[in-house]
Amino acid sequence: MSGFSTDWLALREHADLRARDTSLARLLGDHLTRQSPVRVVDVGAGTGANLRATAPYLGPLQSWHLLDHDPELLAAAGSALAAWADEAEIEGSGLFLTRGAQHIHVTVELVDLSAHPEAAASRAPHLVTASAFFDLASAAWIERFTAAVARAQAVFFTVLTCDGRNDWAPPHATDAAVAAAFRTHQGRDKGFGPAAGDVATDLLLHAFHQHGYETRVQDSPWLLDAADAADRRLMAALATGTADAAGETGFVPPARLDAWLEARQEARQCRIGHADLLAWPKTSPQRR
Ligand SMILES: C[S@@+](CC[C@H](N)C(=O)[O-])C[C@H]1O[C@@H](n2cnc3c(N)ncnc32)[C@H](O)[C@@H]1O
């Protein structure tokens, strides 16, 4: 349905975890020390990877609401989170997880966020968060979404938004052509209108400043090395996905694209640029 398979999300989770900027995650934790339980909404939650990575930085009592439009991914989130936790119990329509000293209540909601950006803020969250999501959204959607988050005066934290800097080693003569075609594809409608792609972080920054938020951004690139078996599998899938997307634009002749893909299956390293962003209301919300 969404074009994101559980296999792809599982394949990237180790690289995502390594890439996330931990200083920003710690600062997030500092902003939310007084909220207990801290109420979190995760937009485009997929199989729950963002919860698994972010929860350790928050307090002992947490309540997470996962939003996604793909029922298969949300179903997979339940099992992945139960496997991640030390203990998991079904509680009403939710899941109650214990991991170390943390107690995390999780609910999920099937929702098409493209039509309902305000769903992110409808439960008076302390934190609205996402991972690998905002490059899919459009500029107009980001405006409506940030307005809803700001009305709720929630803290905002998003990680792993593509920044357009993709470098492979060793270099190949078709790299620039493939990168340009891939960027064009990235800007196509992913369900929210023309996608923001690699300017998503700038749009979020601008919108949150307009709403009187303070912000901090950090780079969070994937640094992948073919000497590592898990990285190698991710690089192979990434090369195929990049070639498929570039091919759909028709901008790169098929023979050149095939040669690029063949060479990329043998690549030694690659760096895929992302950014993490934390935004918080200037008049800080130590109030709920
Ligand atoms: C790249 S995946 C990231 C998933 C997860 N956050 C992670 O980091 O593994 C993007 C997610 O956005 C969800 N998504 C895309 N369009 C959506 C929409 N219109 N409404 C709700 N979720 C959507 C997809 O189903 C997918 O789970």
C-alpha cells in the first residue's frame, strides 16, 4: 500500500540507529523530563523503529500512539515491539511494554495522514515525532502539520530526513546523472502533493520558526561499508531502489543505468545524507 515493505524497514533499521544524532536525542530527553507519562505521537510509524530508537531517551513512563496508513506495517509493529521489549502484554486495544526500567503503553491508528495532518496533534501530545518520513510530504502539508503541532505546543523531533547528498565509492561516470534523476523522482507526489524531498528539513525549520519555536538540526548520514554484511545488503537494495526510481524518470538511458547498477553492486562504501531536527516552543511547555 505505502510502497514500504517490512523487509526494507528491517533492512535499514541498524543503519538508521547508527546514523541518528544522539546529542539531539539527549536534548529531546532534557526537554521532556517533567512529563510523566510522556505522551508521544509517531507519524508514519511503520513497524515502530522510531519508538525503539527514541524511547530510551525519554522517561520511565511513556504513552506512544503510532499513526500510519498501512495496516500491514502497523500489524508488524505490534510483533516487532513485543520482540524488542523484555515483557509485552496486550491491554485493551493497546500493548503494554516493559523494557528495563521503562513502561511504555502503545496504541496504533490506521490513518491517511495526507488528508489529516492534524491527527498528529489531536491527543494533546507532549511530543510529535517521526523517522524517515518528511521527505515524502509536500510543502503545503508541512505547513498544515506544523500549525497543528504548534497549536498543541508540542515538542517536535524528526530524524533521518533525506538531505539529497548521496555519495558512492568508488565514483562512477553515471553517478551525477543517476543522482539528478533520483532527485526528480524524489520530488514526485508520494500521496501528499509534490514531495518536499531534500528541502523538507528547511521547510520544517522555516515553519517552526514562524510559530515561535526554537530549533536545532544535526546531520545523520548513513555511512555504509560493504565490509559489513548488513551494510552490504542495505547498499545492494539501495542501489536497486535508486536505479528503479531513476529509471522511472526516463532521464538516464537504460544501458547506462544497468552499467551503473552493476558497478554499484560492487561499491565499497556509500554515504546517504540525512538530517535530524528538534523543535520546541520558546515558551517552554513545562505545563501539562
Ligand atoms: C520510510 S517509511 C518510515 C517508517 C518508520 N518511521 C521507520 O523509520 O522505519 C515511511 C512511512 O510513512 C508511512 N506513510 C506514507 N504515506 C502515509 C500517509 N499518507 N499516511 C500515513 N502514513 C503514511 C508509510 O506507510 C511508512 O510506514
